[in-house]
Amino acid sequence: MAMKYQHRLIGLLFLLCAACCGRTELVATDDGNVYTNASRGFSITFPRSWSVQEEEFVTVRGIAPPTPGFQFQENVSVSSDALPKGATLADQAATYAKAMEKSVDGGKVVRKTDTTLDGVPAKIVVSTNTAMNMLGMNITFLVAKNTRLYTIICTTLQDNYPRYALIFTKIAASFKMLAPPVPVRSTWAAQGFSLIPPLQWTTAEETWPNIANPVICFYAPKPPAVKELSEMMAISQETLPDNATLLPFVDRTTAALKTQLTDYKQLGSGDVTLNGRAAKWVAYTTTVQKTTLGQMRFLLVDHHRGYTILCSTRAELFNAAKDTFEKTVKSFDLIAEAPSPGVGQPTVK
């Protein structure tokens, strides 16, 4: 019954603060508390008596009021994940059903059926379990749209299911999928470039060792505790002699990689065109915190500026992340001559 996720009370204040940033919103209506997450592309309505919280492992969870004498509380969680390339809804439902039987104590799928959510075909997987020494039940809805997979898990005790069946059905029926957010181009004038960051990724301006100018970093959602192991991209810009050329910059960079990175192993290199200019790429693996990373660097020279675009993730995840990396790199655009190097705040256009 999805009890592997511990409740982490973030509360209404967090949701209201997030709404100010345009990410999420929680609005009380006559029908209930309507939770909207524009970046994840959905809204759902929970009963007004339920608490609503965002968590680390699920996008949002609605929790029923406690029952006197019971520590367990019925709840409904919603997760939004990228739909794997080439995968179908049936594939995902089958994978989920297998996981419930394999990973949850006493997990057993008792029913699978088809339905619709927001006018789109969906799957229902009903399972029972004995997690935490309780007879539990999950009613799970899976639906896919706009390259995203949504998983709605309704969790209850088996004895309580008759009392909560209609409530769960009403919550699931309130689920709405929103139009996908529009990618936004951001500009870093001091560094002399603009690009379109991946949706839902966070942007940070950091200082890295041996790099004089600020490094613009982009992190995938929910990075691991060790920042260096995140799925991420980073763009650095260094000052070169006037009329510098590409090949010396590439040779110096690759030589530094061989001496500075642990267990460096080059996988390939080649030519590419970025923003109408000749550029080079190099792909390799390296070890950080005993973890093998797959990385790719794109190198470009524009007059006296040398640009390095780093794409990094765990080696076994690199192929899955490659499309996102390549799409972002293709959006890279040089702008007019940058001012003196310094901290550059991004602007949106």
C-alpha cells in the first residue's frame, strides 16, 4: 500500500509559497481543495477535510483525517514522471503490477481493468498487501498524456475500503491534465549566451575550482544527496586571447580531463555545429564518489571566449537523458559581445 513513502508534512504554507513562484497552487472551493501543479501538468481535488502536502517521492499527497484509535490514515498520492520513450500505458501498468507483487510485503494484484480519466484511456490496478502488519489495499490509476505518466495511488485498509471507495472514485474523477508548459529561453548577458533549459529543471549560478567566471548550472528535479551525481548540465565561459581558434582550446580541455578526472575513459569525439559555428564534442566516463558517470562536453570558441557545455548523469542513465541533453545544447545561442566577465543574472524573453 505504498507505505514505503513516509509522510513529510510540508503543509499549506509551502504550497502557498510555491504558488507565488508559479509552480503549485492550493485553492479551497465548494467541491474541495483543488491542487494545481502547472509544471507537472495536472490538477486534482481532495476533500476539504483532508490535508495536502508535497513530498520527496511523490508530487502531492492528500491525507484523510485520522480515525480515533488508528495510526493509519487513508491517503491518495499523485506522481508525475516522464513517460519512457517508446513505452505504452499498458507497459507501464504491467510494470507497476509486477512491482507491487515483488516489492511490497504480501503484495497481490487482485484486479486490472480499463477506465478513462479526463477523457483519456487509463488503467486501474487493484492490489492487496500486508505491509506494516496491516491488511492494506491500493487502488491505482495510471494515465499518460503529453509524454508524461501520471500515477494516482489510493491507499486504505481492506476493512475500510467500502467506506472510502466512493471518495477515491470522486478524487480520481477530479484529475485533470493541463496543457504542457511552454519552454522559456533565458539569457545570461555577462556570459554571452542564451538557451532554453529543460522544463522543471532548476538553475543555479556557481563558483567552480579553477574556473574564473561563474558557471551556469541546470539540475534535473529531485537531485540525489550528492550534488555531483545529479543529472545536470553546466555551461562555463572563459576568456581566451583575441582571435583564438577552436583546436587549441579543445586540445587543452581534453588534456586537462585526462589528468584531472578519476578513471577517465574517452568513449568518442567528433564535430558538431552550434549556433552556426563549428564546435567539438567529447564523450567519456569518470568516477565520482565511487559512482561511474557518463559525461559529454561540447566545446565552442567565439572570438576571445571559450565555451564548455557539460552534460552529466550516471553512466547507466546517460542514453535515457541524451535526448534532453541534445535538445538543450541545440538551443544554445550566442548573443552580442558580453561585457566584462562577472556575475550575470538571467533574463527571460
